[in-house]
Amino acid sequence: VNIIIISFFPELVEKKEKILNLILNKFEQIKNLVPVEDLTYVIDWAIDLDNEKVYVIELNPFGDYENMGTSASMFNLHSNAVLMDRLGPDRDLFFGDTAFEFRIETKQHDPQQLWSLLHGPWKRLFYEMFGGPKI
């Protein structure tokens, strides 16, 4: 199950192209330093827009959580939570079979809607920590 926590920062929307270019340039600099042949990993980035610096926070193996992997929350790889073995609408995009796409959240979401995206132990944990609708 993809658990999506959506953060919206309106000041980033107008800087989307700059962020994209900074990340792509940094990726070109480091991609050959990663000793992974099949390139199935996810990179977490930190971007200092004022100084135009990009930092790699961490690399994680791509895959399901059970096998200690990670996914990418802005992409839908599962069309249905029950059908975990079937990949969703972003499969071709995610695995490079279609053009690259950079996504950034462009609007604030209703908090009630966000709570509906959480499930199981994560929903209970977030409820205990932050309060929220009845579960």
C-alpha cells in the first residue's frame, strides 16, 4: 500500500523548473558513482534554492516495504491496494518506458481526504501522535 503524506508549499510551485534543473544536473554528476547495475533505487534530495546547491540525503533500494525497499509517493504504482502484484498507471513512466516527469504538489489538500489515505498501523500511529478523525 502506498501511504501518501502530502505537503504543499506554494513558494515551490513557482520554482518547479529551477528545482527540476538543479536535480537533473546533480543526478548527471553522481549517477555513475552509484554501483547499482539495474538503477532500481530512489534518491531523497535536499535543495538549497538560494545557493543553488543540491544534496543527496539518502539512497534506498526500490521495492516493496516487506523486502526493505521504498517507493515514490508522487507515483501510483499500484492500481488497487488489494492487487499489490499489479502495477498501476505510472508503471511505464516510473520504469523509463515513457518520458521523464517531475512532479510537485500544486495545491493544498483537504485534511480529511489525507486521513483517508492512511491505513492500518500508520493510521493509528499518526492518530495517536497528532489526533485526527475517528478511526
